[in-house]
Amino acid sequence: MVRKFSHDDIDIFAVVVLGGITAVGGGTLRDLMLGVPVFWLPDATEIRLAVLASACVFIARPLFRINKVYLLMLYLDAFGAALFAVQGTLKVWELGYTIPILPLIFGVMSAIGGGVIRDVIAGRKTLLMSSELYIIPVLLGCVSMIAVLKFFPEHALIGEVLCSAQIFLFRACAIHWNLSVPNFLVLRSKK
């Protein structure tokens, strides 16, 4: 029988592996599906940063109450999702896939793919499968980035910053005020 994953039975090695998967999972899926070299393979900087950050969080966890650590992780996840969404959208656009739905799909995949893979491996319910405002900020930020690339391509760098900030701030507000998708847009399972 498989035990439900909990924070009580995870060691530093599992934290580091899950952190690495979270950091590069979505972008790896994107690159494999696009048939381009996987972004982190040339120098593995992203993996090194993920290992370092994961180890630091594991070591520092006694300094925080569990709910504070979880809250910190949500904000860090929002920050990462914002950066990955915009970078994923931009990469797909620059590869010549300018039909807006493609950069949108791959931008979202870049942002949330690693977290979804992490949660599946860890046996947790993913944020994607909750009514929490998680994917909507990412979708809107990707749409904004596509609009910048289509109508103001000379301002792509400014667009990256603003769209990343848009995603992060929207998601941070959702975390802070516990905002969720309106009930009429949520499919509830009958128990």
C-alpha cells in the first residue's frame, strides 16, 4: 500500500529531487514537445540553483512554522510561475510559432508543468486541480505577453517584466486573500 506523502517523512534528498523537477519539469516538457534542445542541459545552472534553493529551504524549515513555510513556498511558486510562463511564451514565439494559442499553451506548460509533475510524484493534489486562482493569473499573463509580442515587439523586454509582474501580483493577491474561481465555474464532485 502506498502511503500518502506528508512533510513528516521526506528527507533532504527527496526535497532536492522534487525541487529540481519543479524547476525544470515544465520547460523540459515544452522543449521535448517542440523538438528543440532542452534548455538546462548546456550548463545545468537551473538545476544547480534548484538544488541550492531546495537544500536551503529544507535546512531553514525549523525557523518557520509549517503554515509559514507553506505560505512562503506558495509565493516562491508564484514568482517562478511568472518567470517561467513569460519565458516559455517568448521562446515559443521566437521559434516562429506565432499562432497565439501555441505560445499560450506552452507558456502555461512552462509555468505549471514542473509543479504538476512534482505533486503527482509526491502524491499530492495539484493546485491545478483546485478552485484556487492558480492557472488564471498565468493564462492572463501569457495572453498579455502574446499581445506585447504581436503589437509591440520592439518592447518585448519591458513586456517580459510587466507580464511577469502581472502574473506574480495577481497570484500573490489570490494567495493573500484566499481568492478562488467563482463557484459557477467549478465542477464539484458528488460525494
